[in-house]
Amino acid sequence: MEKRKIILDCDPGHDDAIAMLLAWGSPVIDLVAVTTVAGNQTIEKVTRNALAVARVGNMQGLTIAKGSRRPIIRPETENAPSIHGDSGMDGPRSPKPMHTLDPRSGVQVIIDTIMQNPPKTITLVPTGALTNIALAARVEPRIVERVKEVVLMGGGAHVGNWSACAEFNIKIDPEAAYCVFHEKWPVTMIGLDVTHKALATPAVMADIAALGTKPAKFVCDLIDFFGKMYRKEQGFDAPPVHDACAVAYVIDPTLFTTRRCPIEVELTGTATLGMTVCDFRKLDYPDCSTQVALDIDHGRFWALITDALKRIGQVEF
Ligand code: BDR
Ligand code: CA
């Protein structure tokens, strides 16, 4: 079977790092590029973290490019040190990167990859602010017809985390999110409704630790730090590993329950800026290009991650 080609556009980030490892270790995914965007930390820090994760997973030959440093309109990116620490990926020892960055901007890498591959073969998987994706669609509108689909981690139909009703990735660049949700490509929103169920429980941690490899230990250290922050900041018993859910959807959509519906991004609300408003008034909207995930199979999700780490195996770093 031909592998599914994805570009992971991310801001590592604990859960972005796990998403990268899942994508690299999955037997059905071809991770063709990782592009970075400011979010959990500054663009310099998240890009450095992406390079470090590439070393942890021994991701030889992977294209990694630095993307946008600030939102499309708003003056600067709001970072999330309260969840991800000062480095953006606090907790594990972060190895010295061995990859060199692609000289192109992340936006250019997204455009080139989509235009140079056959139509409908590249899936975009954004797990950070949607700045790069929106800019790519504006610079080269032909990519909208040409991508297979966009599977993004962001938003929520019924819940927020960066405000009462807005999720971090959408809230920090709502105008970019507006552009992405309003393009004609198929969009699957993997939001907080499902990612808050993708918890790294003690049983999950034990399974990963039992692999006994350095990449598995790296993931345990990530989850350990992430868990402490989530407990302190949001009262979670175990941390939600949001971004890996978007990669898991590409690997096996049957893990998720989804609902097709129009999704609006709130741009003018005072208390609701960045809210993803899902219109559930009709049972189905057959012509709608957006859908939202509402449930996830926790056991099968974590089995994918454990399997990917097993396939990555031992790596010295
Ligand atoms: C999202 O925000 C970031 O902090 C995480 O990496 C994830 O992409 C969850 O709201
Ligand atoms: Ca992220």
C-alpha cells in the first residue's frame, strides 16, 4: 500500500514532538516535511525543538524548515510557557540537532511540496497556529485544489482552553484560522472535544516506558513535565496529547467519530475571539467541506503511538 504523504506544520511543543515521532514511526505515513510556526514558544525555540526531535527519532533525510514568526495581522505571538516551559519543550534532555534547516521558508516548502507532488497526494497536518497554511494558500492558491485534505489540531466545538471558548492554536492567530476554514479544501478539525480524551494515563506511560529505548524515555520525560503543568494550570489528572490525534486521524480515521458541519471562526467577539463555532442545527450538511471530530478510541490511539515508538527502536543521542 502506498504511504500517506503528510506535511506536519507544528510548534514543538510536547505534544507536537509526540506527533512527529508518531508520524515518523508509523508504517502508513510518509513524513515528507516538518515546517515550524511560532506558537508554544518563539520561532527560534520551536524550530530548534523540531530539529532535536528529528535527532531523537533518527529522522534521516527529513526536510525541516522554519516558518512564520508572528501572526498574519496581530503584532506578536502569544507563547505558552505555562504549559510548555521556557524552551517550549521543557522536561527531557534535548539533544544537539544533527539536521540542517532547509534554506527555504516553511511557507515555500509547503507550496513546493504540494505543487511538485501529484494532485491529491499531500495531506497538511497543522498542529500549531495556522499562519503558514493561510499564507501558503494566499501566495499559491492552486494548492487549495491540489492538497488531499487538511487535518488540523485546533479549536473545539464545545470547549476552549486559552479562553472559556477558544483553543490556543486558533486564538493566537484567528485571522489565519479564518482563512484556512474558509478555503474550499476538505478540513477536519481535531479539536479539544477529542484531544481532552487522549490522555496519557499512568497505564499508557507504563506501556511506553516498558519499551526501554531512549526515544521512549524521551516521550515519558515529555509527558511527565506536560502532566505536571496540566495538573497545575488546568486541573487534569493526566495530560491531553492533542497534536498526535491529528496524525492518528490520518493513519486511521476509524478511531474517530466525526460530524460534518459548517465551522466559523470568531474574529470580532470580545469574550469569544478565536472560538470555532460549529453549526449542528442540521444532522448533515452534504456539501460542506468542514467536519469536526467528537470522539476518539483511547486504546487504539495509544496503541498507534506505542507501535510507532517500537518501530523507531533504539536511537543513540
Ligand atoms: C494546542 O496548543 C498547544 O499548546 C499544543 O501544542 C496544541 O497544539 C492545544 O490547545
Ligand atoms: Ca502544537
